[in-house]
Amino acid sequence: MTQEPTTPKNAMLEIETLKEALASEKHARKAAEALAKAKSDLLATVSHEVRTPMGAIISMAELLRATNLDETQRHYAETLQHSGRGLLSILNDILDFSKLEAGRYELQPGPFDFRQLLAGVGEGLRVRAEEKGLACSLDVASDCPAVVIGDQLRIRQLLSNLCDNAIKFTHEGSVAITVTRVHEAPGLLLRFDVTDTGIGLTAKQQERLFEPYTQADRTISPIYGGTGLGLSIARRLAEAMGGRLECRSSKDSGSTFSLWVPLKETDNDALRRSENTPGAGAASALKGHVLIVEDNATNQMLIAAYLDKFGLSHEFAANGREALEMVQKSAFDLVLMDVMMPEMDGLEATRRIRELEGPAARMPIVALTANAMAGDRETYLEAGMDGYVSKPINAPDLFHSMAEHLECGLAATGTG
């Protein structure tokens, strides 16, 4: 069979076909990008709308627990706070998965006390295991370093996720954490094994275990709850840190989840240098006058209660326009600026404030935001903000962020 010779006409047809294919591919790529942006915008909106009331519920329950309550009332307050954190955990799973899926997940490595982190994870495991009548253990090899460099928040999140899963699917027996150093690997590579005596998994179930929105079978979700995102997030998070997560299991014979995480070994001097921010125990030593820019009355009450504990005086503005007027009339040492507000949002208010200031008179502005999507931090910094605190707001996070910008001294006596 002879091949038809290429003619100018055939060549033109081939070029037109190629152009149409490229145009179609470009259109499909733009459509996919638009869909991804719409999804991201929707998640950001949902995050804000859910986090704002959820933050009020959790934080007000925390403040309620600090008052004089009888045993029954304290139990109610603790249940309220625990349930609120459970709902927030589901929201965080969805947001974390979205960030990891988009490849825009930010890690924040730094020096930390590795043994202290493990002790905290082990204590959390003990408390939850005892509630179900399970035995538990934590075994850390002696050659594991005391101080390392890594993202301790995400490592804690990973280990807590694996421990929660182990306890959830174990009705009797034990859950154990074993930490060893992998000497065959270059640098510092640590292996964490979380082993349980729970319901276990078949080979078929293990094949889809790390897929998003998937649980071992359809009967699990109604019984155990959850979004089906936890292990998918855990694997992607491990990979984002340069590690990996694997599972070995047998039906009715328990499971072992093995996590490998590369870290860097360091010394106590590096840890001390990173801990030069005053601790929460020094909260009464903060000094300054703060403007709280927040349109939600419940959040105003909550933030004011925290600032009262810190020994800080404060005033309120209900939106960015009011804040702009107030900073021109009065002196403030710091502004806590909500981002989404009516009339004028926090980003625009910050830009306007920066335009009015001279370079030497820069006033610290810390964002208070329920938005927790990838890229938000850069947006706030570009607008002229100096940092941000995510909602739901808790006292330690708020204090540490403010302590970076406010003078510290003995506020009660007025001495520096």
C-alpha cells in the first residue's frame, strides 16, 4: 500500500487540525484553571463563614471553663469545646487537602525539642486510649536526637492523625508508637511506627486506603465517622516534607502505619535562639494600647477578654473606615485588623493607613482572619500587614503574635 504524498493542501489541513487541537487544549486548560479558582474561592468563603461562628463557640467555651463552675457545668463546657474542635477538625481536613492538591502547602521548619513533642503526642495517646480501655506505649530509640529542625506542627499533626485512627479502629488490645533512626539513609531520617490491634484491613482495602474521600468500606463511615480525607492528607503531607507513609495490615489482626520523615539535627543553642519570644506565662508583662477592628460583636467580646488578661488597654472599630478615622485621631501601639468587614475591609484599611504613615512611624498591624487558604499570608503582607492570627483565635497564638510587636515590661507597675 503506497502512502499518499504530502501536498501543500494536505499540509495546510494538517496544520489547521493541529491548530484546532492546540486551541482546544488551551481552552480546556483555561476551563480547568477557572474551575480550580472557583473551588478555591468557594473553600475560602466557606472557611470564613464557618470559622467565624465556630471560633466564637470554641473560645467562649474556653472562657466559660475559666469561671467558677460546678462539676456538671464544667462537663457541659468541656463537651461544647470538644465538639466545636471536632467540627473545626473536619473543616481543616478539607482545607488542608485543597492546599496539598494545589501544591501550595507551606511548611514552616524550625528547631524544636523532639523529645518534648513526642512526650506530648504520647500523653495525648494515653488519655484517648484510657477512655477506651486500651493499653498504650511510646518507645523512642536512644540514638534519636533531642533537638531537630523541621515543621513540628505538621509532624505533630501527622502523628496525632495516625494515633487517632489507631484508637478509632481498635476496640480492645493496645496502640503503640515506636520511633527509630534509619542509619542507612544520608542525613537524619526518622521512622515512626504506629501499631494497633484493631480491625485491620484486607489487601483490597489497603489498595485504596490513601485515596481521598475513601474509607475501608461503606459501612465504616456511619459507624466511625470522618471525612475519608485524613490518611490521604497524611500521605501527601509526608511527601511534602520529603518523607513517605505506608501501611501493613491484616484483616482482624491490626495495622502498622510507618512514617519516614527527614529532619536535620541541631543543638540546644539553636533552640534557645528560636525561643526568644516571651511565653504565655509573661502575658501580664505586655504593655500598650490596642485598636481592635472587628465587626462581629461576639469576637469583639472574646478578643477584649484576652487583652484584659494580657493587661492591655483597647478600643473598638466596627470596620476599616472607622479604624482609618480612629488612627488619625488617637495613638495606638498595635492594630488587630479583621480582614472581611462591611464598608471597608481590612486589606484596604491597612493600605490607607500605610499611605498616611511616614517610614519611621509604622504602626504594627496584625490580621485577624478566618481565611486559611494557601497564599493568604502573602496577600496580607503585600497589603502592609505585619503578621496574622487565624480564627478561631486562641490566647497563646494571639499573645505570641502581639509580643513580637509590643513592648514587654511589668505592666502592672508601669516599669520597663
